[in-house]
Amino acid sequence: MPDLRPYLDELERFADGQMSESEQEAFELRLEQDEQLSTAYERYERFTADLRWVAGHETLRHRLAGLDKRLDQRQHALQRVQRRRRRQQVRWGVAGGVLLLLLGVGLWLLLRPHAISAEEAWTRYYTPDPGLTEAAAQRVGNPFLREAMQQYRDGHYPAALHSLRRISQNSLGPDTLLYYTGVTLLRQDEATAARPYLLRASRQPGSALAGKAQYQLGMAQWRTGQLPQARTTLQAVAQDPRNPHRLDAKAVLQANVLNDK
């Protein structure tokens, strides 16, 4: 049990209200942190309480009244400490809530889907035909086709169309001439003119280019604003496991760029 004597002077000054405000706050903080001081103060309180039963002197009654007052002040001080703690907790809670809100708004702004223009969508989702390679064009054995494919690969689409139109229909399979005329027109951004060629190419029986022509037709329909027809055509492409543009068609359909505005 701690000895009261080392603390008696402080306890009496605290009980008598002789401490300054800063001393009082420091002493109250020590009461919360120093177990021996707190125990000594409890003994002091019990001691003074016992005196109430054995002492009837007027001076003692005044001191006891002063002690009661200081006890009330101590209780008020402890309540002030608790209120400060609660206010600090509320401030931290509000700051944390604001931080989470700002973080959520930032993530929403960063991750939200944003509308893209028609041109951006076309650039992102259209897969143009690369054209026949030099070796493949040579194997066909038609000089005008070889010339047209070279011009097509170089991006000279009007010249490529001119070369394609010089090809006799009897010297080249109709599906090849129809398909490459259609894709060249589409690359030249003449989708309306490209549609009939691609439609006929997609319907050529037994043609190896029919699946590719069907995809290019769907894209030409999209380019010219025929959205329901484009969806139907590209759905057929996406459902055909043998079509080389199956995944390209799926990407367009999943992007929801063919929805009516």
C-alpha cells in the first residue's frame, strides 16, 4: 500500500484548489497514468471521508466541503477529458469517411465506362483485310490482281480499284473479284458502295472467302448506319466456329456499339 506522505502536499493542494489550472490538468493526467498516485489519492479520499464521521469541528467541515468541491471539479475534469477524446474520435471518423468518399469518387471516375465516338469505335473494332501477300497474288497468276494487291497494301485504294476493274471476270473467280472490290471500297470509306459486292461474295457457294465477306459486310452495314442488319450479320459470324473473324464479331457485339441511338 503506497505511503501518503510523499504525495500529501500535492493531494492537499489539489483538494484545497491551490493549484493553477495547468498544474491541475497535469496532476489529473498523472492520476490517470500513475497507479501509485491514484491509489494514494483514493486512500486520501477514504481518510478524509472517515474524518467526516469522527470530526465535528467547523474548520474540518469547511475543509471537507472544499474537498467535495474539488472532487466535483475532478469529476468535471475527467468528463472534459472524455469529451475531448470523443471529439477527437469523431474528427478522425469524419476525416476517414471523407477520405473513403474521395477515394470512391476517384475510382468511379477512373473506372467508369465512357462513351466513345463512332469514329473511335470504328477504329477500335474494325479489323481490315490485309490483302493478298505478294506470294499469294503471284500464285493466282493474274498480273492485274498482283498489281491491285500491291496498291491495296500500300494504301493506294483508288489505284487498287482501278486495277481490279481491269480484271476480266473470266480470268478470275467471281468470289475473289467481288470480295477484294468490296473490301477496297470499304477501306476507301465507301461502305455504301461496298455492301453489294460483299453481300454477293458472302453468298458464293463453296467460296473460301464467304466467311470473311460476311464479316466485312456486317462492318459495312454498321458503317452505313444499318445497325439491326449489322447485328444480325455479325451474330451469324460470331456463331460460326469456322469463320476466321468470329472473335472480331464477338468483340463488336459485346461492346454494345451497335445499339440504336
